[in-house]
Amino acid sequence: MENNKKKAFTLVELIVVITIISILWTIAFLSLQWYSKNSRNSVRTTDISLIKKALEISQVERAVYPKPDQVINVTYSGTTLFFMWEFWEWALRQAGKLSKAPLDPLENIKYSYSTTTNLKNYQLSWFLENEIFWRNNLINSSNALTNNDIQTYVVWNYNLYDLLSNSGSTCTLVTIPSLDITNLPLSWDLTFEWNYNFVYNNSSNLPKRINDILEDTWTWKIFTIKEVFDKCSIDDINELNSYINLLSNTYQQLEWESDFDEIIFNSHKIYNKISAINNLKLNWISVPNSIIDEIYSSSPNNIFSDTFSWTINEELIWTYITDSWWNWSFIWTWDNSSYVISWNTLLKNNWLSWIISPNPSIPITSNNYIISFEINDFAWWEINVYARYIDNNNYYWLRLSSNWYQMIRKVWWIELAFWDVVELIPNNSKIEFNIYWNNLVFLINDIEKENIIDTSLTDIWNVWIQMQNQNSVIDNFIFKYK
């Protein structure tokens, strides 16, 4: 009898085939999505580059940048701080170098564009897609947007750090890190709210125009704006130093953002002071030339320096002559064997916590001085610097170890810790502690870490150094004062 059975796939075979096809389809789909995303990002960066070139040409021809379209006047205390909204027909006509205004390739949205009120600074803000970004009103509501899905892309020439709020004869400088704000109030006024999500590169703070149409968005980089100056002129270098210090302290909240490193970490360098003066002038704050002259002439010129290199073999520090032909004196001890010069460095020779000081140990009448040295080896304990040491109950005390630092002020038996920071300080780091009048500035490897204003101790005395552990080593000690 003839076999009438027909050949067919088994259920297992069908499942295997369907699974393989599903995997291949998923790979192809994801590859297409990746390609589309990268293509759109490429269009965005090209568009912004074209707008930027048109703006720069317009600035050369007209000396200013065009105003944004549908302009919003962002205000503070009744004064417009900056303009923000979009690059479209008005800005396009003013720029005049583009045939049409570009639009976002995904949703045909106009790019965000802002300027300062004097039209001398601008900011273009937009976004780039990351791996998880699906088109459903830009984002699928079932997949909440996070900072891994989208990142801000900013092109700007804005670098003022603060802007002028001018009301009659009153001038107030307000810290403004960028010209776009995710959570701009409905009133467009920044006077009564202090915490904002300013938009800058690679942050989760999206341009407001994008954020308004997204679902389930969130931001977490908050900046607290502050008033840092309240006059229409800088009258002396003390006022300039105080202004820079307040500005730097305000920007400490953005300490991980490279766009703001200059003001955070180098606020008291000479070139930064000159830059601050230029920005003050752009904000219509008067600064006399005498302050500029004082900045360039303010480098301390009385120097105690020691590279510990005037001896070949070990030598006790009390018999040693420094590079500046001074020597060292011991405080609170007659044990002159605690410190030795060894291999061109200063070595702690025992466990006794004795203190040394530059000699002659005379009162320093200047309140502008710098202490710097290199720590070759902490030897697992502290190295301390005492500045403005008046007596046992009045001094500044900088404590350093390999993984933290602390600044303490003691006034009339009361101790106050200004900062206590856990941070690795590797061996061979350069330490610098500056006192500019009432500003206390601390740097590691020329990067400014902390600065404060404190007027508690106005009397000035010598500087003391204490290396607490045996085998701790420092080098290249410099003490300058004017």
C-alpha cells in the first residue's frame, strides 16, 4: 500500500527557525536605529556648525549677534539679564548667510538660541541622542528619560560667569553660568527663586524648548545663583579679590564641569584676575588702571626659599644654610636632630612632633604671602602648616595627609573647620597656601581647591611647619611675602 504521509516541519524546527529570524530581524532593526540616530546627530552638529558660522560672520559685519526669535527677556530685579528662545526667521535675516533656518531632523523643531542683552555673547543649545531614544513625542512614555538617553550639546562664546542687573545707580552682578535654563519660571524672572538647571555641555539639563515637549524628564545638576557684587565700580584690589572669591565659591558647585575650571581652580592667578577685570568692564563695572598696575606688581618679593640642595651628605637642619642664606629654627624644642637634610630633601628623622620655622623668626607685617612646598612622602601621617600663628589660641592650621585635607581656624580657644575634604593627595604633589588680605586659598598641583574670606585673624606672624611622622619628606619649600 502506498505511503500517503506528507513531509513537514516539526514544531521544534519551526520554533528554532522563528527564533533565528527574530534574532536577525532584531539585529537588523537595532542596526537601522543606530544608523538613523547617528545620522540625525550628524545633521544636528552640522546644522549648529552652520548657524555658528553665520552668527560669527554677522558679528564681524554688524559688531553684534542677532536677537533670538520669539524672544524671552530673562530678568532679575526688573532688569533683563539675557535673551533666549530660538534661531528662526528674524535671526536668519540678520545673519543673512543661510538660505533657510535649519530644523531638528527628528521633529522639525527650531534650535535654541540665546544672547546677552548687549548682543556680544551667544549660546546655541540642543541635544544629541544616545543609545536609548525612541520616537514617540521624542520619547516613549513607558521608558522614562534619563541622562543616559540624551545629552545636551552646546556651542557658545559666553564666558562671563555673571551678568549685570542695573537699576538706576545700583549695579548688581548675578552668577549666570549659561544662557539657557531648563526650569525657567513662567514669569521669566530669576529674582525670587535661586536654584536652576542651567544648560551646558554634556549635562542632563536639556534646553527648555526640548524639555517642554518631552515626557518623564528629569534633571539633577542644580546651580544656585548668587549676587557677587553690588556696586558700579571696583575701587581697590581688596574689592576685586573679594569679588573673585565670591564668584569662585559660587562656582564650586560645578567643580566637575570642565567648562568652568578657570574660575573654580585658578581664581587668584594673575591672568585670571585680569580676565575678571575684562569681564567686569563688559558688565559696565568701572575698574581703574591703578588696580591692574597693582596686580602686576603684587608678586611677593621677600623670599625664604630652600631646595635642600646645599649638602651632599646628611646634615642636621640647625647647622644648614638655606638657598636664601637664612636658616631654620626649632619651635618648642631643643632637639635639633628631628629634621635632617638628606638626598636634597628635608627628612623627618624621628617620631617627635617638633615644629620648624624660617629664621630669623620675626613678625611678618604683610598680609599678602604664599607658602609652597612639595610633599615627597607623607609616611602615613600628617604634615601641618600653621599660618598667622599669633599664640596657642589664635592661628590658621592647614592639615594634610595622603587622602584628606582640613583647614582649621582657632580664635580665642574656639576651633572652626572651614573645610574637611576626603581627596587623594599623591606623593610628589605641590602644595600651595596663599593669603591675599582676608582671602585664604589652597592649591594642589596648581589647581585651586578651596578659598574662603575670613577676617577673624588680622594680626600676622610667622609660618610654622610640622612633619609628624618619621621618614616623611618634603622638598622645594618657598615662603614669599610682600
